[in-house]
Amino acid sequence: MSDILPFQRRPNPAGNTLCRNGHHKWRIDKVRRFDVKQGRLVTVYRCARCGKTRVKAH
Ligand SMILES: [Zn+2]
């Protein structure tokens, strides 16, 4: 037993307070994807903290 890091960085930390309260850190994931359901161009956003995605129509 040696050299065990007590804190490891997680890409998606569970239980982020800001994200739980709906304050996600949105970053553009895919610009101008064509959404067939809506029949229009959309931009896909991904939260930099929890990885959640949302789609915004233009
Ligand atoms: Zn988030």
C-alpha cells in the first residue's frame, strides 16, 4: 500500500450543487445540427460539469 491518491478528479462529479439547482455550465457541443423531429437547425449544448445535454432550436 503506497502512493494512493486520496482525491481523484472525476469528469462527472455526482451531486454538483449548481447543476442540481439547474445552473449548468453550458458549452456548445454541436453547432447547427439538423433536428428531424423539429424540422429545423438546432444547437446542442453540453454541461461542462455533469455532461447533461440540451438542444436549443433557432
Ligand atoms: Zn450540469
